[in-house]
Amino acid sequence: MKVAVLSGGVGGARFLLGVREHFAGTGTEITAIVNVGDDMWLTGVRIAPDLDSIMYALAGVNDTERGWGRAGETERVSAELRAHGVGWPWFTLGDLDLGTHLTRTHYLREGLGLAEATRRITERWPLGVTLVPSTNDEIETHVLTAEGTMHFQEWWTRHRAAIPALGFEYRGSEAATPAPGVLEAIAAADLILVAPSNPVVSIAPILAIPGIRQAITDAPAPVIGLSPIIAGAVVRGMADACLTAIGVATAADAVALHYGARSRGGLLDAWLVDSADAAVVPVIEGAGIRAAAVPLWMTDPATTAEIVRAATAV
Amino acid sequence: MKVAVLSGGVGGARFLLGVREHFAGTGTEITAIVNVGDDMWLTGVRIAPDLDSIMYALAGVNDTERGWGRAGETERVSAELRAHGVGWPWFTLGDLDLGTHLTRTHYLREGLGLAEATRRITERWPLGVTLVPSTNDEIETHVLTAEGTMHFQEWWTRHRAAIPALGFEYRGSEAATPAPGVLEAIAAADLILVAPSNPVVSIAPILAIPGIRQAITDAPAPVIGLSPIIAGAVVRGMADACLTAIGVATAADAVALHYGARSRGGLLDAWLVDSADAAVVPVIEGAGIRAAAVPLWMTDPATTAEIVRAATAV
């Protein structure tokens, strides 16, 4: 069996731990198609936060207490960059993390694409999931605000999404093409999952790359999404600030309707909401999307595997 | 007063500490014109060993015990690169040092020249010496051996110069131009010093850049060199392996004659040898180069300042 998962970073990583756990021992090939809209060049180094968050979590080397980055991290290099006044002082560049960035930069400067660089980087650990960036091209999510337009990282990490977003741009996406393996994974999948990642800055930048949405529309596999909203609040992160900007309510049914039914030109065949949102199941089904309500809190891989099991049964 | 110093890395750094000490409080402007032939790209990062060695020494943040690099250094990032199998496992990339490399890479990727990047990097500390790279262009010293041609760093650091060198190439130097400030510093100098750096891989790559040798020939200031050879042995490093390759004996007078008298188309007006080599003073003077024998061991900045005082008096 083959499973393709559209995924952002930390939330996607947590979800993928459950996907891996659920399919463990079944010979299922899991491919994560990962957002790269948060990627950036910083002090000459290519940073890919979502790819790395997923890799670290699947490798078991992530910092589970802090919730992001590497366990046992230090910031020796970052302190030097601050002393020199370069880089973004508000953006943590851990030393172990920098090892990943430099490895990626090395491959990119050698002329390899991000997908091949990612393949080589992830070879270090037996992840049980194939990570494929959505594109080898450099696309950047920018946030429109009353104070001007800024890179997503600046809005998210520096300003903690406190400046009201007026909209989002996925710069470069119009001219981007899917990375090698993306369309193939979608076409070959027996199941396509949309992780409970941020719809606006994790999933949308993937779908903004010409060809990917169409491939999903044409895919023989069912497309099943999971709500990143539980009881009117985000599971993690600041997705509400993003949804508000694009006029979507912070609600499990609103996000489903935003994605839309595949039978009506949208993305989804089915949608899982949390038990707390069981009341909106009819609304979602009325929009042509099968729905079910189950506990959606991804507290640990075993619990998340149970969520994935529910997703395959909806 | 203005002093220009042609210099390599660690030996040059030690010499410059003495130059600074000697001229302290006199308002003398000291400019070090620094070799960049050892520079390289490694994992997408630009490394400039000679510039950094000098900067760290003048800033007082160098590792005096180990003799190179930063004091209190760690290698967290390097260990990650090794785990990923990229970079040169035999080339130490310290974390603090990497902060410098990333800062430089940041400026270079922004489109600045190495000279301007160096100016900004060195602003962090009151060095008392202006560091100017010999060129903004990328030149690379390569070593010809029976086992093939390799980058100087590979020959020097990996093989400890144990593979006999058959010759040296300063790749890219023919097309290189002096960095902004180099010709100006030479022309404006009241004194030009040739540091007791490696003649073959530190001083020669500077002189290989078209225009620099001519500027020195034309300069109004006296050109005074110091022998890197004492009693037939190198003061530090493996200059003997380099000199042998170009057919120059490891001897204080041989190096002077190799540089040649400025009055006869060479580089030098005067040359200092160690007291142990006093016997060769007449040989050097016979070649048209004023010479004197004084203690040349640069044991500390005060002793080195005394050497510089002797150089100004020869």
C-alpha cells in the first residue's frame, strides 16, 4: 500500500509519527509531500524548517519539551552571528540544526535539487517515511500587513503573528514545478492524507504549485483531511491568525468547506473533526464531504495512530 | 606614518602583534595585505584562514595553546557534518570560527567584495591594524604532487605536507585584480614589511596578483623582509617542504635571494636574518640587499616589537 501525506512542519511531524505507527509492519510506503514556503536563505545558508521538523521528529532527535528543533541543542554559532550583527537575532539557529542547513546548502551549491538533497540528508536516519519537498524551486510565503509585506518567518517567529495579516503570497509558486516524486506519489497513492497542518501557510503553499492540485483532483485514491481546529481553537501554532486573514472562520467545518469537496472541484473526499465538533458533521457532509468525529488530540504516536486508523475508515 | 605588511596567516599574525606593539601610540596606520590563496568554499561557506588567523590574534580571541583558531572552541556543527558525510573530516570547522565564516558568506552572498566583508567583520574588535585581502577574486593555491594536484588545504592539513610537492599553482591569480585598498596602501606606505610568512604559499600568492608586485617595485617606501628560516629550519609550519618544491634551499639567505633585490628587479631593499645566521649577511648584501642579523624568534609581542624596531633600522 502507498500513502501520500500533504504536510507542514511541527504539526505535520506529529501526525506523521502516527501515520508511521499505524502502518508499521505492513510494508506500506509513506511519502510526505512537505511545504517549503517557510524556507529561506539566512547568512548564506538554506533553511527548510518544515522538512527538518519532520525529519527530526521521525528520527527521534527532536526537542520534545521545547516542541521544535533538535534535542540537546546549543547556539554557539548564533551568538557569533549576533555579535557580528548579521542574520535575524530573533531566529534561532541551533548548532546541530545548522549542521543540517550546511549539509543542505552544500548539496544545493553542488547543483543538486532540494528533493535529492533531502533524500541524501534523510538517509542518515531510518525514518520510515520518504520526505519530498513540494518543489525544488524557491518559493516564499510572504505576509501582507498594514506595516508592509514580510517573510512568513518574520511575521510568525519575530512578531508571533501579532500583526494582523491581511493576506498571504506564495512568491514564486506560479513559476514553480512540483519536485521529482511529488506527482508520482500522488498518482500512485492508495490513500492521500491532508495533515492537520496550517491550511493557509502549510497546505496552501503546496497546492499553489501548478500541477499538484490537479494531480490530487485526478488521483484514484481517496483524499482524507484532518481538522487542525478543535472546538473553535487551533491545536497548535497560530493558524487562527492566518485563517482570519483569508476570511475563514477558526472552525472545523469552515476549514473543510474552505478546502471543498473533491466532487465539487475542491480537495477533499472526507474530513475528520474532533469529537468536540461532532455537531458540525452534518454541515460538512452537506457540502459533499464525508465526515466523522473522533478524538483528534495527537498526544502521542499511539493515540495519533488511532486517529489515522479512523481516517482510513471514514 | 603608514606601514603596509604583506602577510600570511598564523606567522603573519604573530608578526603583526609585534608591528602593532612597536608602533603603539604613534598614530601609525598599519595595513596588512593578506594572502587569500588558502581560502575555499566548504559546505557552501567561504573560509579565509589567513584573514581569520590574523583577526583572531589581533583581537586576542585566538587559541594560543593550540596555535590556531578561536580560544574556547567547540565542534558541534562539524560533528553533524561528519555524520552527514559532507565537508572535509580532516578540516576542523569550529563553531565560533563558523560564526565568522557564515558572517563572511552572508556578506559575499549579498554581493559585497571580500575586502568590504572583511572590513565589516573586523569592525567587531579594535584590531589596531586594517586587514585587506590581496584580492576580492577567488584564487586558490593548488599543489602539484606525484599523486595528483590538490587544494593547498588538503596537502597542508590532511597530508601535513608529507606528500612531496612538485610545484604550486595560484589558480585564478592571472585574472585577479588587487582588492580595493591594496595598491593604495602600498603606494601610500612609508614602510613596507614582508612578514616572515611562508614565501611560497603566503607571500607568493599575493605577488602573483597582477599589479601588486609592480606597485611594490614602484613604491617610494623601503621594502624590508624578515626571514622565516632560522638556522636552516622553518620558524613554524612546513615552509621547507614548499621551498624544496620550487628549488630554494631552506636557508635565510636563499629566501632573500629568491625574493631578490628591488634594485635588480626583485622585491627587497633589506632583509633581517636571525643572529644564528649572521654568517650569511655578506651573501645577502652581495646580492644587493641590505641585511642585518638580530634575534628573530617571535616569542611574544614585546620581543616581536623589538624585531620590528630592528627592521625599521636596518
